[in-house]
Amino acid sequence: MGMSIGELRHEIEDIDLEIAKLLASRFFLCTCIGIEKKKNGMSVLDEKVKHSAGKIYSKVLGEYGEAIYETIHEQSVKIQSKL
């Protein structure tokens, strides 16, 4: 017999917590990169990096990957722009 809806939702909550922790780590690193970019007079946007990372999300997540990456990238740019 399979898992109940409640059990499945609990599994999703556990995964969401892990995703949130990973995003917090990613955004911390984005802040560090933003500080270095500011020190060196570099632009916040780097299209080459954006394109490369976006391909990773698309490869792993298929049709949903691009939209998810766009949201993450948008928040990363906001973080760096506020420095």
C-alpha cells in the first residue's frame, strides 16, 4: 500500500525545508560575490554565468527548470544590487 496524502505532504515539507536551506546558502554566496563585484567595479549582471547556470536547471528539471532558475536569479540580482 502507498503512502497517505498526509505522509506525502510531510515528505514534501521535508524537501521544501532542504530547498530553503540550500537557497539560503546560495543567497549568502551571492552576497559574497556581490561584495567582490562592488569592490572591483564589476556589473551585477553576468549573462554568461546566467546562461550556464540556467542550462543546469533546465537539464535537471526539464520544462520547469528555466522558470525556477529565472526566479532564483532575479532574487540573486536583487541581493547584489542592494549592496
